[in-house]
Amino acid sequence: MSRFPEAPKSLLIRAARGDRSDTRPTAAERPRRARGGREDLEGPHPSTFEADLSDADEYGSLDDRLGDAYDAAIDSTQPGPGQRWSTWRSVAKGQRGPEPLPEWLVTRDAAFDTELGILKTGKEADAFLLERAVPPGADPASDDPASDGAGAAERCLLVAKRYRSLDHGQFHRGTEYNEGRRTRRTRDQRAMEDRKSAWGRAVSATQWADAEFIALRDAWSAGAPVPYPVQIDGTEVLMEFIGTEEPDESGDMQAVAAPRLTRERPSDDLLESYWEQLTHGMSVLARLGFAHGDLSPYNILADGERLVIIDLPQVVDLAANPFASEVLLRDCRTVSAWFAARGLDVDPDALFADLLAQAF
Ligand SMILES: Nc1ncnc2c1ncn2[C@@H]1O[C@H](COP(=O)(O)OP(=O)(O)OP(=O)(O)O)[C@@H](O)[C@H]1O
Ligand SMILES: [Mg+2]
């Protein structure tokens, strides 16, 4: 199992104690300060942290030197470096995940988002591990969670997938995927065609993020095994972290991401169960009128006995896209090949026919 780069322990100390600088936002300024408009698109994502993890040790030693007196003087209700206010309420309702909200989700205004490290850098997007948690000392009455308990949690782990405005070339997911995809504004359409412009690249990044959020939202609501989509903000999609927290050698808890299916060698029973879960997920997508479009063991996580399909920005509209059946057949063949190589008797063509029949 792969481990994340270890979250600096003193970052967690910071999470609890905040920062003393006078440039911190006042309570009245939060949580909107993390938001950005279109003009921000050319720079880093407006919600991207300036996570400086390099001086973590220094911070720890400062803490040692100043001891308890320092603790008492610090205002722990303001985010420190590598943190921001939870962006839950700074996006419009339609940009938040579908109901019913999961119980594990933190929706309280008092929560901070703390950047814990990078999961994976990719060509088009980077995935970060993020903790959303209510800091100690937060006013418990400031924002009561819903009475049904949804969103009542105090702490959760999330993945922030941030799409990049590429500085070179084009998205490798090119025109094939955009066929039949409606863009909202003709200005955006023109911008996407003019990929040389910074605006064009920024629009593409936002649209890929939008596409992934919408696909996750629809798929999750329809019961497909995908991460819960928490929210979208510009080029950043926040979603459920698939994995576990386990103690390391020194007893500290560490987040361990679920491995990709590609490396797994499941028992016969588990292999069969994975196949059932996967084909169920593909059926749900087909009934919604989608093909995943990039389905492979690299985009499927093996979370213990549960299988989770990820990476959906390029979902293809089976009705509107003239390449759709080719794409769907490719998905069927790719996943079938992996299961066949592990010894399961599967038929990609039968799967393809079955999915098409469910779509129409
Ligand atoms: N929700 C999640 N929970 C745990 N790990 C995740 C999650 N989402 C993504 N990852 C990890 O990050 C990797 C990259 O995610 P994803 O496939 O969505 O992005 P990508 O930019 O398309 O990357 P790639 O080009 O490698 O496919 C995944 O293979 C997985 O290891
Ligand atoms: Mg991927």
C-alpha cells in the first residue's frame, strides 16, 4: 500500500493553534476570502493554499521555546499557514454535493481546511489530501449542524482535485470528448477553441472540473460506487477521500489511500465481487446515458472489499456523442482484460451489448 507523504506533525499543531500574524481575516471576512472570480483563473486556484510545509520543524521548536504561555496567548479560532476557512458555505448551494449529506461530512462554518500533502500530480490535475475540521476552541453554538445529524461531523478527510490551466499543448482528452458536450457560453466556446490564450486554458480547466463534479454528483445520486462529491469551486473539485487512517510505527495516525485496482491480486471471491460492483457501476452510468470514457484499473480504487470508480471528467454522452459506442467498447475491453488476466471468465462484448441496451 502506498503511503502519502507524511503530513508534518507540526502542521497539525498549527491547525490547533493558528497563527499570530495581523494579516489574518476578521471573523466578518470569512468565509468569502477564499473565493475568487473569473479574473483569478489565470493564477493559481483562488482557494489554493500557500502551504509552506518546509519550516514545520522550525515552528515546532518555536513552540518548544515558548511553551505553555505561548499556547494560552494564541487565538486558535483563526486559520494559520497551510489553512483556510472551510469553503463549504462560500460556494452556492448548487456547487455543493447532493443530498442526503453523508454523516461524516463537516459542514460547520467554524471548520478549517488544512492541506496535508499531495496525493498525486497529473498532467491535467493534481490531487491533494485535505483535512476539514473544527478547531478546538471554536464556539459550539456558532453554527449548529442540521438536526438530522447530516454534516455534523467535526473532522473529515477530503481529496482536492485541482485542474491546471496548462501552459503547453492541449489536453490529451481532446475533441473526441467534447463532441456533443454543450458549453454554457459562446465566449467560453470560442475560448476553448483558442487554446493558445490563457483565458482559453483557464476555461478548459474550469469546464473539466465542472464536468467531473456533475458526473460524480449524478453517478453518486444514482447509486454508482464513486467518491461523494463534496463541492466545486472554480477549478477545484472536493470529494470523499477513499482510504483509511492507520497508525504508523510511532503510533501516529496516517492517511493511507486505497490502492488502484491495477496492483491488486484479489482472491477468487473478491475478484468476482469486484466484477459485480464494477459492472453495476457501469450500468448505473449507462442508465444515466454516460460512458466513463477512461475506465481502466488505474481509475478504479480497491478500498478493502469495496471498489470505487474515480476520474470522471471525460464522461461521454452516449446519445449525443458520435464516438460514444467506440469509447464504451474500449472501456469494456480494458476492464475485462484486467479481470480475465486475473482468471475471471468475462466477455467484453456481452458487457458492451448489455450496457448499450440499458442506455437506450
Ligand atoms: N477520492 C480519492 N480518494 C483517494 N485517492 C484518490 C481519490 N481521487 C484520486 N485519488 C488518487 O489520485 C490519483 C489521481 O486521481 P485521478 O485519476 O482522478 O486524476 P488524474 O489527474 O486523471 O490522474 P491520472 O492522469 O493519473 O489518471 C488516483 O489514481 C488515486 O491514486
Ligand atoms: Mg486517473
